[in-house]
Amino acid sequence: GLELHRVEYASRELAAGLEMLRDVHPDCVLAARHPTNIAVRDRLAGFALEHRLPLLGPSQEFAGAGALLSYGPSVLGLWRQLAGLTARLLEGAAPGDIPVQQPIKFELVVNLKAARAIGLEVAPSILIRADEVIE
């Protein structure tokens, strides 16, 4: 029952992308994991708060910028995995012998300040599962 709209833009075209988003009148905004979105996360969060829209982001930086919540790979977890792979290479392992790894730790961050600003109440079952809650 959901209708999805994809809005694409380059960082220099963000205003036009937000205008297209405004014209669609979404119930929610999901920011994809992309360098452009990460670079403009503060503006995306400001837009979402201004229009009382829940913004969902792919990393904890989005929740810190004002998104309602974020869910994605733990940056610290990724760095730990990278350290392990680097150690194997330094110990002499051939790069072709090291398997590709998926992230193993994911983080859910809930921003209650953003929830209050857009008039939403976050279910206790979500708060219990959250790795971090921003008050």
C-alpha cells in the first residue's frame, strides 16, 4: 500500500531535489547511503523538521543531524573489521585469499528530540531495541 517516489539530485542541486520532494507530499523520507546524502544530511534533516516529516537515515550521523532515526552498519565496527583485514595482510596473507566481508554490527539510533518536533511518539518496543537514544 505504499507509493514510493525516488528523488535524485547532486549536492549542488539539493534545492531542486527538495522542491521535487515537497511537491510529492511524502509521509516519510528515507535517505539512501550515498556520499551526497551524507554531505547534505544537515539540510535534509532541517527540511524534514520544517515539514514535520520523519527522516530515516543510513548512519548515526543522520540521527545526530536531526533525523527521526537511523539504522545502518556501525562505523566503529567497520573500522574494527578493517583493522583485522589489515593485520592479515601485514602478516603476509595474499589479498586474493581474504574473503569479502559484510558488516557484522548494525546500530539503531532514535532521536526523541526530532520525534517531539514532528509530533510523533516512538513506541517503547523501538526504544528498547535502540543502541542509542538522543534525548
